[in-house]
Amino acid sequence: MEINWKKAEELVENPVLVMTIEEHEYASFVLSLKEIINELFKKFGEILGKELQERLNKIIVRELEEKLRIYIT
């Protein structure tokens, strides 16, 4: 899976373009993003330790939900 970063930047600048995304593109984008986030969470845990990792994870998840409307489960 790979994220089309140019397309992602266009969507941030003009969210109405979401309507032009094909279903498979959207699914691929979301799955890739979740994979990246999960890998980052693991690396943060290795560096920060469990307590700080959990706090950072909550902050990141909240930011993704509020700003990008992406919900990590």
C-alpha cells in the first residue's frame, strides 16, 4: 500500500475533492495511513516507554479525529 501524497495535499487544500476519489483509492489511502500510524506508535513506544507512549498516542488519535476525521480503532 502506498499513499499518493500529492492527492492527499490536494484534499487538505480542497476537501470537496473527496467526492472525486474512487472507493478503492480511499480504502488504500486509509489503510496505508493506519499502517503508518501504527508503526509510528510502536516506534514511539520503544523510545518513550509505555506511559509516555500511551499519552502521545491519545494526543495523536485526537488530532487525527478532530482535524482529518480519521478514526483509528
